[in-house]
Amino acid sequence: MLCQAQECVWHRSALSRMKDANIARIATHVAELYEQAMQSASQGSLAGTIPNGWVDHLKVKGLYFRAEAQQRKSMSCLASSQYGEEVARLQAAQEYCNQISELVSYDQRWSKLLRAAVLEMVKSQAELVGSNRTRAEHDNDVIYLDPVPAISSLPDISPYKLAESKTPEIIENPGKFLGGEELGPPLFKGLVPFVIHQAASLYEDRKDQLVSKDLITALDELTADCESVLNSLNMPHALEAIKKPIGLPPNILVGADEIRSDGGYIGIKRLLDSAIVSNTRANELLDAAEKALYDEAQEDQRVQQRVPKGGRQAKRIESAELTNKFRAEIAKYRDVINRARESDATIKAQVDMWSQFFSLLGSPRDEIERQVPSTTANPITDPHHSQIVGRLQQYMDEITLMKRERAKSTEKLKRVANEDDITPALNEEMQRLAALSATPILQFELHQFEDLFAQKLDKYMTWRKYIDEEREAQLELLDSIREANQAFLVARSNHPLLQQREKALSNLETAVKRYREASFNLHDGARFYVSLESELQKLKDGCLDFAMARHLDALEQLGLSHGETPTDLAQAPEQASNAAMQQPNLVWDPTMPLKYTTPK
């Protein structure tokens, strides 16, 4: 990396046309760094681990920058009229280029391992050095006649070190950065004896029991009791009917939007009609299955009468023994369908009872508001009534503020409990006990930390006092609300319009609930009927297949016994069937194909 960094500086200096003497010094340091890298890769601890191609690359790069340094120094000598030294520098550069050429031409693997760009760079340098040397020697021999010193006597080019290896402070002194953003906390900083973990776990259990099971539960019970009392007094709905007589409560508006999106009364009536049709269709499937079994039983009876006693055909099993399973299934599904019909009838009665309200809730909001009685046309101007309403509203504002502050206190208690970490205190207590111990061998027990537990849990006792104060304040405020509400009811009883409005709002709320119940039950019933029809269709198909198999068996047995045509079978049984059942249209006629569908 240092080689590459110094080489980048050399590239920049060459592109920015820095003085040749300085470029020569920079190139000298690049050569030194490449030579050091090559020595480390071939002879040091890294020997054998660095690929040969890399080592060859480092060697060529070192020779290249030696030649580059001499060539740049020669240009500096030319500028300062040192013509003899210029020639000597170019001769030295030529020797380095010759060494590279000898290496590449001696071993062909060099040309394979080195990149084409490096080979091209070496070739260009050799051509430049050769041309400059020829020019310099000719000019010196003809014009300047300056003595050419020996290469060995040339002064060394001092390197210009711009890329240096610098170890980051975090590597040299990592302990200085422990606990900071760079390295974070020490890995084993939280390592403590096992007894500390046990004590911390025991404290967490006791804290959870105290905070979650005792304190927070008590606060939640206070809020639940408050809500129960307010609901029993119909608060704040009764006040909303006075304070906002024109608008409708949000729950009614949301319910109306929901009913309107579902199609209103027409939509739920369509679901109800679909349920009734599905029940009828299920009955028809069950009747078809039952009729198939009945027809098969009648045919079996006629066959049994025609087969002589003691014959081989007497082994035919009677229909009643084979159809027990089918008849049990039919009875089971018949009971299911009857109960479903009763449920549909109950839902239908509920829908019919609330049909007017369902139609109203499916109307636009303006229409709903017009149908609800309002005090706008006949406002209440009684000062005594206004005073009672104002006092009740003040109490309701106070109870709302109390519940809001209680919720904030509950969140604060949870936050305090989550931030309560006893581990540092346990470590300090363990060190204190170790200092008081007379022996170096220490054994800690959980009971030794009981005093610390009591001390840490004592700070939650103030919350018990807070809960007692909240309970007293809530009881007092609820008593005041009850008294004000009683006065409010007495004053309101003299104004029938308010009672009508409250009754209308109550009916609309109930209608929304009834609609949701009916809609849920009908959608659930639709899914039920889809599944039921699938099962009944399978039962019907099973009964028809059984009847067909028995019919074919009957024809075979009669043919084997008497060798008669099926026409002989149709006469006497048909007469018996007509006399017994008085249903000639349901008797099997062998001249016609069997039909296993319900007569229409």
C-alpha cells in the first residue's frame, strides 16, 4: 500500500509538471519501497505465501523507478548545464532498463505473469532513455566536451518520502478508546459472580410482583370502577345530547357508514333471503337422498317377494340392514337443517323488528339527523337547568383530567421500573461485604442482599400512598357526579324533547349492534350452507349409487331365478304398491329408465 501511495504521488507530480529534481527524489523513494516489499515477500516471514507473479511485479517496478529517477535527474542536470553528469545519469538509467530487458527475455514466464500495461510502460521508458542518451552523448562529444564521471561516483539521489506508514492511535493505545464510540464498552465489563445474577433475578421478580401485580393493577381497577359508574349513569352520553343536540355521536356515525357500505336494509334482506333459499335447497338434497333409499327399499321388498324361499337368491340381504348408515346420516343432517331454519327464523324476526331503523341508518347523514329530535328548534333557556348542566360538565371534566393524569402516572411507573437496575448496587454491596470479611475465601448467599432489596423496593411505597389518594379523590368526585346527575335527571324529566332525543339515540345505538349481529350471523350462515350443501351432495350421490347397485343386483337375481323378462316383475308389485301407498307415479316401471331425482 505504501508503494502504491508513493507511486500515486509520483503520477501527480509528473502530471502537474513539478521540477525534475523533485520528481527524481519521489521516484527514488518509490523504488526503495518496491524493493523492500520484494525483499519481504521473497525472504521474510511472508516467503512462500505471496504468489510469484506478485514478486516479479515488485522487482520490475523497483528497477523501473530506479531508471525513472536517473532519467529525471539527467533532465535536471541538462537544465543546470551539467552535461557530463547528464550522460552518466542516462547511462545508469540505461543499465536499469537493460536489467529489466534481460529478465523478461531470459525467462518467458515474466512476460506471461506481468500485465501488458507494465510491459508497455517498460518498453516506452527504454526507448526514451536510449534516445536521450544518444542525444546527450553526441552533444557532449561535439559541443560541450564535459568530462563524464563514472556511474559509481555519482551522488545518490536523496528520496523524497511523502507516503509513510502511521499506526492509528486506536491500534497503539486501544485502552484509551474503551467505553467510547470507537470500541464500545469492554467485553467482560458486565461479568459478575453468579450470585449477583441470582440476586438480580430475585429482585426483578419481587419488583415485577410489586409494580405489575399490585400497583398497576390497583390503578387499572380504579379506572375500571370509574368507567363502570359513569356507564351506569349514562355519562357522558346524556351530556352529549345536551351539549351537541344537532350532531350525532361518533359511534352512531361510524355504524351508519358501515351499514350504508353494506347496502343497508336491502343488503341484509338479500343475505336473509339467500339463507332461506340455501336452507330450502339443502332440504331438497336431503329429500332426494331419502327418496332414493325409499325407492330402493320398495324395489327390494318386491324382489324379496318374488325370490323363492330356500333358493340361492334367498341370500340377498334386506335393504334395511344396508341403509342404516345412510338413514343415520339423513337424520343427523335433518336435525342440523331444522336447527339452521330456526336460527334463520330468529334472525329474520330480529331484522323485521329493526327494519325501520336499518333503513334509516342506511340513509345519508342529513336524513338521520333530521329524524332524531333536536333542541335546536326549541332550546332550553331555563337558568336553573343550565346551572345544573354546567356543574355536571365541570365534574365530568375533572374526572377526565384525573384519568388522563392517572394514565401518565402509570406510564411513569412503568418507565421507572424498567430503568431500575440493581446490578451496580449489588456489586457495591458485594465489595462491601468482601471488605468486612476476615478471610480471603468468600461465599455469598442471597439472604445477604435482603437489606439492599428492601432499600431499593422502598421507593415504590410512595406509589401506594398515591393510589390511596387517587382512590379517595375518585370516590369523592363520583359522589359529586351522582348528586349532580340526580339533579340533572330531575330537571331533564320536565323537558320531554330531551327524553325523546336520548331515547332515539339509544335506539340507534342498539340498532347498530343488532345490524352487526345479524350481518355477522348471516355471513357465517352463508359459509355454513356452502359447506353443508357440499356434504349433502356427497350423501345424495352415495344414496343414488347404492340404489343403482341394488337395482342391478335385483335384475341379475331375477334373471337367474326365473329367466323372465323384467316386464313380469312390474305387474304384481306395481299393483301392491298402488294399493299400499296410493302413489302409482312413484312405482318403478322396468320399461322406463330409473330416475333418482326429486319429482317436481
